[in-house]
Amino acid sequence: MDVVLIVVFALFGTAVGSFLNVCIDRLPAGKSLVYPPSHCDACQRRLSLKDLIPIFSYLWLRRRCRYCQAPIPQRVFWVEAGSGLLFAFLYWYCGLSIELAVTAFYCCLFVVLGVIDLEHKLILNKITYPAVAVALIILAIDSFLPEPGLFSNLIFLPEPRILSGVIGGAIGFVLLLIIALVSRGGMGWGDVKMAGLIGLVTGFPLVFVALFMGVILGGLVAGILLLLKIKKRKEPIPFGSFLSLGAITTLLWGSDILNWYLGLF
Ligand SMILES: [Zn+2]
């Protein structure tokens, strides 16, 4: 394993993270991703190339706009640094492969969905719907490839893999639909559709691992926040953020987690 390539992937990851920040900033506001070019939201000044260097510009500028001193949200730093670490890890984990590209794509997708839900309590259809289409295309391509296909970590996907993906999607959708109906407002339509997407991506039976982790984690955190009176009962919980965590964890270690769990019995 080449250390230089790990560093290259880390740097590439911070640049991707910088683009994910643009998606997180602009998609909920209904703005275009490409126009206008990067600018400060407070003073509208266009950012120069040196303002756009991921992580470093944030640190150099001491978390403020160079021109108007408006604070830059901490999230910008965390998404860039997190994406850098994630890409370095993914290269180390998957090696140079199609699996690396597909896993990285899905991880980025769930980072954007998760952070937007955390900040706006929103899961955007304009992300979920195209993502479902892309997931179906990836599944279709995967069905033509020999074992283990695109995801060596998702080898639990029984054959034919496209069917297992579609069944996973249906299970995710129906399961969270039931939870949404029972909890009456604890979970929204956005979460239900996102669970369908997660099922498509992880397939049957790993969809259970992903959703179980998301729902348990979300429920735990919500319970603790309620107990400590940090949140009121009626305040919405960003379940999509927890579902994202569950999905990313499952993409990386889903088979291991399921094997470990089944080994308990
Ligand atoms: Zn500014």
C-alpha cells in the first residue's frame, strides 16, 4: 500500500468535502451548484483561489471571511476534514477499484443528506429521488458483473443482486413507514423515502443492520436529550442524520456486523 497515494486520496477527499459543503449550503436554498462561483454569503465577495484551499484556508482565516469578517460555520471544517479522512481510509480499505468509487459516492451522498437534515430538519426529494435512480443503475450494472461484483463488503447480497437490492429497498421503505405511522410525527416522509434508498444501496439482509443502527442511535440520542431537557418532546429529531450514520457504517462493515450478530446465537 502506497503511503503517497493515501495522502493523495486524503487531499482529494478534502477537495470533495469542499464541494459537499457547497451542496449542503445551496441545495436546501434551491440555489444552483455551479453558478454563481464560490462567494461569501454575507458580503457576496467572490472568493479567490487561496480562500478555497480546503481546511487550510479555514485555519488561516481564523474561521472568518477575509473581506467582511463574517464567521464561517464550523461544519465547513468538519465536512472537509472528515471527507479527507474518509477518502484516505476508503483507499486503504478498498484499494484502487470500482468498489472504492461506488462506496465513496454513496458515503458522500449520505454525508450531504445527513448534514442537511441536522441543520434544516429536512430530507430533500431532489437528492433522494435522483439517488434512487442512480442506485438502481448501479445495481443493474452490478448484476452483470461476476462475484463479488461492485461491493466485496456487501457479499451478503444474495443472488440475483438486483433483486436483493430491490427487496432491501422495499423492506426499508415499509419498515420506516410503519414506524412513522406508529410514532405519529416522530418520523417524516423524508425519512421513509431515505430508508428505501438505504435498502437499495445495502440490499437484503444488510438493510436491517443499517436501519437498526440508525433507529437505535437516533432513539438513544433523542432519549438522552429529552432526559437532560436539552430538547422538548415536540421538537423534531434529525433521524436522517442517524440513518446516514447507519448507512455509511453498513457500507463499510455491514457483513462483519451481521456475522458477529448471527454468531451470538
Ligand atoms: Zn464576507
